[in-house]
Amino acid sequence: MDNTGKPEKANGTNHNKKTQNPKRFLFVTLDSLIADIAWRIKLEGHEVRYYVKNSDDKEVGLGFVDMVEDWEKEIEWADIIVFDDVLGQGEKAQELRSKGKGVIGGTPYTDKLEDDRDFGQEELKKFGINILPSKVFTDFEEAIQFVKENPERYVLKPCGEAANLKGLLFIGEDDNGRDVIQVLSDYNKAWSKKIPSFQLQKRIFGVEIAVGAFFNGKNFIYPINVNFEHKKLFPGNLGPSTGEMGTSMFWSSSPNKLFNMTLKKFEAKLAEEGYIGYIDLNCIVNSKGIYPLEFTSRFGYPCVFIQEEGMLTPTGDFLYELAQGNSPNLKVRSGFQIGVRIVVPPFPFTDKETFQVKSKDSIIYFKKPTDGVHIEDVKLVNGEWIVTGNSGVVLVVCGCGQTMHQARKQAYQRIKNISIPHMYYRDDIGESWFEDSDKLHTWGYLIEQ
């Protein structure tokens, strides 16, 4: 082990990024999603303290960063506080920001954009952006009757905290909605108490694409990020929906048509809110138009780890300047980045017994030193990386290249150097780019403006 506390067998591509101006960072997380970024900022030379609320995730990041039990006692110590989620975190961020603290985080408004799907859609409509027909329900029987009376393909999306249970999102395939009716009936029996509200959104076909950017409280910071999520469990977009199995992306130095027709229209509103952080809008686009699906008004996971691979500017320095309301110069790699999520049982499902038997405390073995590896539910014990938590998400392995083919080749070559009992991953992340890019360029959405 080297003197940073980092195992020599697994390195990050950008671990040579060092700060010239060390600061004190306090990370406040509900489910320990951002441990990797906290660790990397520590490696850059900053001081880092890390708080996790969820008791099941208390070991995630252990050994990589210094953990604390009461984040509020650390407020005075911190130069910058980073909130990594919505679900009420925006209210805390806004309060601290109003007291003059440097904060990365949302506001009650930006939390609501993501947590309340119906509100997010209405705000898009208010800003003159096309939206798909949708309706929010609090009663499964009412929703079943609605689909019977309005037979269509629908996407079923839990709202609020239940939206974090990504395996419950269901994308209908039947023209008459019979598969959605079946799933609604099943959820009514098994999940009615955990899903107090949900949205049915008309399904359309096209290319799923997200556009996002950092915001400093006054305006967007360029370059923007264009990314493509791969949510299904199996290659070929088969199987149940997951939180994410991988993402491909690139940084665009100038705003493009997609950005200007969507997120850019929210710039004045976000400035009014004093929002500081990253915001992303996932869309379906086709030859007829842009149809936003949902906001992510926070860091995305594993999106932020892949973005970090593409950032040449030290991450800690950038976030500190952003929190001060400055306009930091974000230097990024040209070309493409991809990230592949490596998981173990019971992912994408929640089954503590299966996790205990198959995955808990498994050692992550590196056949040789490997760059581009980002931790998720991992702890560091006696120099060994060990699987912890209970979700089964373990690592994100990244690749970069001037072409998507080169980025894919690098990522998958790195994965060959990693061994975890029962591990699995998708082998087609970024593969759809070769067809999707032709469509996007033909439709003009990637044209810089």
C-alpha cells in the first residue's frame, strides 16, 4: 500500500491530479452513493470527512475516507459541504448556503423537480418544452381502470423515495397495455405500502439521451455533458430495469441544440433558486422532437464517476470554486468515456439473505494494477477491497478514447483484470452509439450552437 492509503493494485486514471490549495470537505450522504468521489478528492490532497445516514451503508467507503457519526458537528470544520442526493437534502443545503457556507447541493424546488415526477413535467411544460402525456396515481385499481379505458404502451415509474427502487420501473411492450395492467395488479398486492404514488407515462420510441451541466448559482458552466444510460440488466436491453448498468458519454465544449431546447431554458430559474451542483435531463428524441423524461437534480450514479475520468481539472478544486459561486475553468478530455458497472447477487433486487450467502465480504481480486476503477459498495480492510453494503453494486470500471470503440476496448480490457465471486456486468455498454449517433446527427440534436 502506498502512503495515500490506496492499494497499489488498483489505481485511478486521474490520481495524478493534485491540488495546490487544500480544503476541508464534508460529504453528507443518505445511502453512501458518493464515496468514490470523496476518496478521490482526498487523494488530490484535500481533507475529507464522510457521513452516511443509512445504517445498512455505514461500512461503504470505510477505510477509504474518514467517517463521522454526526455531520452537523462538522459544519464549522468544513470549508465546503457536499450533499449528494435529493429527498429533503436540498432544504438543508439551502439553509447552510443562506448562512454563507460553501455548499454543493439543491433547494426544495430542485429536489421537487426530481422527486415529484408530475411537478417536473409541469415545470417543463411551463417553460415551453414538449412533454409526453402522463398521469400520477395514488391508487393501483384506479390506474388499472385508466389503462383499460386508454389502451396504450405505458412506462410505469414510482415517485418520491420509491423511485430509488429502480427494479420497480416497468416499460410496457403491449400496444393495449395488458402487460402494464398485470404489473399494476402485482404491485397492488406486493408494493402498495411502499409505492404511495406512481406515474404512468405514454411510451414513445427514439434515442434515449441525457444532457447535463454544472451550475454555479448564477449560470451553467461549460462544457456540457451528453450521456447515454444503459438501464436494463442484460445486454441488448433485456431483463428488468436497474438503477444503471453502465453509461457512455462525451463532453461538448459548446451548447448543442438538445441543451438549448431543454436545460438552458431553466437557467434563470436555477439562478433564482441559487442552485449549485450538477443537473441532468433525460430525454427521448426522434425525428419529431425532444421529449424529456425526468430530471436528475444532483450527481448521477455512476455518471459522476465516469465524468471524473474525463475531467483534467482536479475534482476538489473544481467543486470548491463552484460552491463559491465562481466560474471555474473545467478542462476535460476530448473523445469519449464509458463506465461499466460490476455487480453481484442479488442486484438489482433486494434480498439480504442472498447477499449474505453469495456476496458479503467477498474480496475483490486484481490480477494486475488496473486504472479507471471506481468504488461503490466497497470497504478497505488490511489493504484488501471488500464487498459490503447490501445492494450488490461493487465497482464502475471506466475507459476513455478518441473514439467510442477505443473507450469500450479500454474499459473491457480493464475488467479482465478484476475477479469477484459471482460478478456480472453488461458487455455492450456504448455499443448502440454507432447507430444512435447517425440518427442524432441526422436529426440535428448534437449540432453546437
